[in-house]
Amino acid sequence: MCLSIPSKVISINGDMAIVSVGGTEYEASLQLLTDVKVGDYILLHTGFAIQKISEEEAIETLKVFEEFDDLNEQIKPELDI
């Protein structure tokens, strides 16, 4: 299973970008995409921007991730983790 994280592009230098995920910054290669600009949202997977997405898609996906986190907190005691 692959997991990609919605990230906002905050700066670009050549084919590398700095992206923000929940306030944490990461480097992302832009080699797989064209026409990415500061302010765009991308899906980040293993250090590569693999797809541009809308801000709305990014927000909705992050909400789902938050729901998973909440669910994990609820079931933790049952799993004795």
C-alpha cells in the first residue's frame, strides 16, 4: 500500500521544493511534475511530488487522516499498545 501526504509548496529552487505538512517542512523533488508553483498543493510520496491537487482535496484528505488518528487513539486501549 502506498501513502501520499497532501503538502503545500512554500518555496521552489530548481526541481526541488520545500513543502509544508501540518507546519512541518520537507524537501520534495518536483522531477515528476510540471508547472508546480509556490502555493500549489501536491501529493508527497517518499520525497517526490507525484500529483498536483486542489486545496479542497488537500483539506479533505487531511481531515480523513485526522479521523484515522482519532480512531487509533480510541482503539489503542483495546489493543494494549
